[in-house]
Amino acid sequence: MRKFKAILLSSLAAIAVQPLVFIAFFGIQLVAAGDLSSLVDVARYSFFPAIFSVPFVLFVGAPATLALTHYGKLGWWPLALIGSIAAAAPAALSGPGGSPGYSSGGNWHGKHVDFVVNGEPTIYGWLSHLESICFFGLHGLVGATAFYFVWCRSMGPNNSFKPNPLRGSA
């Protein structure tokens, strides 16, 4: 029952932190650009990362934590690495290109550029793709970190029934 409670609380923490990462990532960019009016839109869409993270937390994070605990290897670093890779892998598997004849462009940090020209990605397309991979990896890293620290707190020693020693003893 203790592990179930720890998994539940840790999962909720890993999911709840996702909107904060989303708001911080895009909010910093908007504040730097001086566009405070769009912060409301960012906040409005911030629940999507939480919804998207649920299967990753439940089907990757919780089993990985139990497996690492079973083998005595649970630590922040292994769990953070697993979280980052699990979150970044789907983005990494889809390349920035498209079908022949497909072209796209967009805003690259304040500059209009072409991302794909006639189905072939440009350097900006690859950089944008790499940025997306890192963004999803950041979500996994922060989620795994929140999961780990809540797990450790939940599974830590329970001193609630131990009496406090008298002053001056021991």
C-alpha cells in the first residue's frame, strides 16, 4: 500500500509540473519579446502538456521507478535520463522533412526562414527539430525530477511513532 501511495503522489507531481514548464518556457520568451498579452493564451493551453504526459508517467515513469528500485539503482540521475529520453524519443523519431513538393517556413526567433523546401529540410528545419526534441526532453527531465523527489519523500523513513528523546540524552 505504501508503494501504491508513493506512485500515485509521484505521478500526480510529475503531471502537475508540466503546465509550469510550459508556461515558464514560453512565458520567458514572451516577456523577453515584450508581448505580455499572449501570456493568457500560453496559460490557456498549458494543460495540454499535463494531458500528454499522463501515459508517459504511468507507462514509463512508474515501471522504471519500480524496476530501478528492485535492482537497487534508483537515483535522480537514472530516472531523469529515462524521463528525458522517453519524452524526447517520439519527437526525435519524426524528422523535419516532408513529401516532395512540400515546403514550409516560419518564425525562427524573430526571423522568417524556410524550414522545408521541396521536401528537404533546411538548416533551420534541423535546428527547429532539435529545439523541439530538447523541449520535450526538458518536460521529461522536470517530470522525472518531480517524480523522484516526491517518491523519495513518500518512501522515506516514517518516524511518526518514534518518541522524541529527552533533552540531554544520547
